[in-house]
Amino acid sequence: MYASPDETLAALERVGYFTDLKTATTVYLAGRLHRPVLLEGPAGAGKTDLATSVSRAYRVPLLRLQCYQGINEEKAIGQYDKNLQELYVLLMSKSNQTPDWTEIKHEVTSRAYFIAGPLLEAIEQNQRCVLLIDEIDKVDYAFEAQAFKRACSCFGLGRYFYSFAEMWVDLNENKQPKSVPSLPAWALPKSHASAKQPNAAGKSDRRPSSSSAVAKGPLDASVTTKIEGNRQELGQVLYQSILTMVAQVRSARDIPNQQLQHSVLNWMESATRGMAQVRKLAAEIPETKFYSILDHHGVQSLAKVPNFGVLKNLVDEMTDAAPGSSAA
């Protein structure tokens, strides 16, 4: 670390990156405060070159994650070396002793058999490094939801937020953590702190977690298919909002039992009818009025309606604005 923005500027110039004091100050503060730097600009503006120059100026390793549409968590975090796992299992099964399959399973799923990607490699560095995540705007929703969630919960990123004692987290047969980590007080939202305050009877008002309260049971694959069939009509945002609100899951395939499946489906079908009504009313009212109602609720387009409550408000206001309504 350099002692000042001026020293940082001089160091960047020594490695051939000529910039202004404002950029050097940003780099200096990011290093001091352990914060990322977000660069935006056209191709050739020097975004990637700044990262490589910082690594040379600070004499630290440069790790790069090149993002693209369709990238998955294996490219970002890493994956198990299946050939090495199979070789170990083969050698142990042919040994003179009776194989201890529990020990073998524990061994082949350890860190030693995992090939680290850029994110995990950066975490495991014993010294400072520069992690360049290039063209992050090209990643899709699936990558954001899966790769970073997996990194935070299982591969160590969560140690910066959660009280994880180990790098790896044991999962149960449903691929859920056996023990639920807790956030430190400074990272909790204010609403969470107030929710744990005792009520007048001296009992906590905090509701139990749905993951521990909801029983798992047999599922109906046809209902899952019907639920997923509403995604295109509702848009990913509203679709995901209903899944989270009703069942507190990220995917229709993670709904724990048939009762919740049917509850989610009812909400989805109701929202689909509401969306169809909105589109019908949009064709009847003036275009300026239509966009005025969307702006009033902070909705950029019908594909980005945030939740069921906003959808209901859209239906009500557009109904009032439609020709022939009593309010009109």
C-alpha cells in the first residue's frame, strides 16, 4: 500500500499507466478501505489496463474472471476434479483393507480435490491481490443467483459476513446447511433488530424461519410445470417475488410440499389474470396515462412489476382511468 494518492499516482505512472489524481485517489482509497472499484466505459477506455497496472504497481497477483452470457458457477468458483476423485476411489477399493466409504466420501469432497476458479483462488491468497471481474454486465440472472449464492454459503465468501468457523459447510440430504449461520449485529437491517424485541408479554415477536417450520413431503411434478409456465407471462421479477413471498424459495422445484405448491400456483394464476387485465386496459387508455401510472409505481415495464401488491395497484388505477369507468 502506498501512503497517499500522490504516491499511488506516481506508482501507476512508473508502470506506464498515465492518469489523473482523481483516479489515483480512488485506487488509493479502495485499497485502504478494502472496497471494490466499479469501472464503466466503452471498449478501449482503459478499464482492464487499470486493473493490470494496479497489480504491477502494488506488486501483487492479478486474478481475472472473464464474464460472458452463459457463464456458470464452475467457471467462477471452480469444480471438483472428477478424474482425481475416481482415481482415489479406485485405488482405495483395490487396497487390501476393507474400504471405509464414509471416509472416502469425506476425502473426495474435500478441498484437496477441488480445482479453484478465480473467486475461490482470490479468497485463498495469503497476500493482497487484484481480482478483475471483467464485463460483469454480461452475466445473466442464473449466474448471479447460483454462483454468488454458492460462493457465499459454501466456499468461504460468506466468512466476511457470516460467523463461519470453517471454509466448508456441511449439507444435509436436501443440500441445505446443517447449521444456519448468523449475521453480526452491524450487518443486520434495522427491521430485523426491532423484530427480535420482546412484546408486552415478554415473548419475542420474531417469526420462526420457514425452512425449519415447513414440513417436506411428496411433490406433484405437473403442478411444478404449471407454476413454471407462468414465468414468461409474469416476468422474472414478479414470478420470483411470488415464489419468495408464498414459499420462500428461489425455484419452483424447491417448494417443499404439495400444499405449498397449490398455494403458489393459485397466486401465480391470480397474478397472470391480473397481468392480462393490465395489458387489456393498457390498450384502452391513452399511452401517456399508461406510462404515468407505471412511473407512479416506479415500474419500468410490465416485465419488471416487482410484486403482487404493485400489480393490484396497476389494475385498480388503470381500471379507474379506462373509458366508461365511474372514476373517469
